[in-house]
Amino acid sequence: MGYQLIRRSLLFTYAVIVIVPLMVVLLGSFKTTPELFSSPYGLPTSLRLDNYAEVVGKENLTTAFVNSVLVTVCSVSLTLVLASLAAYAATRITGWLIGAVYAFLILGMAVPAQTNMVPQYVLFYSLGLTDSLVGLVLIHVVVTLPIAVFILTGFMRSLPRDIFEAASLDGSGPWRTYRQIVMPLSKPSLAATAIFLFVIHWNDVLYPLLLVTDPDKKTLPLALLDFQGEYLTNYPLLFTGVIIASAPVVLAYVFLQRYFIAGMTAGAIKG
């Protein structure tokens, strides 16, 4: 009884810590600046949509939204292709060499992103990939590839070996087995990994801040920083931008929730 009480108390405290800031942001997007500062936790006096109209009407935010969509879709797609190929090789090829390559790749998960920022910037600058959406896609793929390989490898190792042996007896080569057997069976894990990568790429502000200075190449999280001035921050507009930027992530999770849960549990039990 005592354990359950402590557990529920901790969960309730955690829920309050998460929900209260979210409610302040959501309600603040319908307020004016004086109203927000006078009553940050209260309900808005009226359901005004002026902030949303102003944010949507900003041309730079529209461009930033399109840039975020392009960078995120390309980054997720390319990462999934490369990670699935690497995971398939790691599970099907035996020997110390593939094990060493896999260990070296996974080692990238242990290296903090901030430690590589200076050499990454120098490299991308020398290649002419700064202020470039292609550069953002490449850096996102490189940074998130280790975690994607780790997730997909864990799932593919749980696939029954009988499937691969049967495919080999039927004359199916490695490439055909990958396309027609492994990829269809890996759909739950691929969907879960895609959602995970989507959240990371869509919300990333570190690498756009590092590589992008051209206003036409800014992504949405980076463009939202324009609402923060040196002496004054327009918090209602900033909160409105945060709500709009978060909407695609929330919608993706709502519609793909069953795939996300299936992907997280896939591979937990050996086939």
C-alpha cells in the first residue's frame, strides 16, 4: 500500500510538471502580452486568434515550415534506408570485421553532439554545405544513423533464421531477401524508428543554428528564435509558433500510435 501511494504521488507530480507548462503555452497563445504577464495561469478573456493569424501570415515562417518539411522528410527517409541496410548486414554477415564495423558505428551514440560541432562546421564549410538544406539533411543523417541502426538491428536479430534459410533454398539472393522478406516484416520497427527520427529532426535547432545564417534556409525551430529580441520577447507569438511547430509531431503520433507501440514491442519475444 505504501509503495503504491509513493508511486502514484510521483506520477502525479511528474504529470503536473509536464502539464502546467503545456497549458501556459497553449493558453498564452490566445493572450496579449499584458494579459499573459498579468495572469499566466489564467484563462484568456476571449478566444482571439490574432496571434495565429499573425504567425501564419509571416512569410519567413512559411518558408521555414517548408524547409523543415523538406529536411525532415529527406533526413528520415535516407536514414531509414541506410540504417535498414546496415542492420540487415549486421544480422546476416558473420565475422569479426562486421562486428567491428557495427561496434564502431554504435560508438557514435556515446559521443555528445557538442564535441563534434567545430570539426563538423569546418568540414561542411570547406565542402560548401553551409546555408544549404542538403547540408542539414546530411548532418541529420550522420548524427541519427547510429541510433537507427541500433533499433533496427535489435529487431532484425529477432527474426527467425528459418525464414532466411527458406528464402535461400528458394534461390532468393541477399538483395531480394532484404526487399521482399526483411523489409515487409520490419514495418512495425521501421514505423517506430521513423516517428522517433521525425521528432528529432523536426525539433532540431542545434545544427540549423550551427550551419544556417541565410533567412531563406532557416528551419521552423530556428525561425522561432526571431521572436526573442535582445531586450523584449513577444511570448504570445512565440507560444503560438511553438504550438504550430508541435502540431505535426502530435498528429504524427496520434495517427501512427499503433505502429509506434507495435514497433517498440516488436522483437521483445523471439520468433
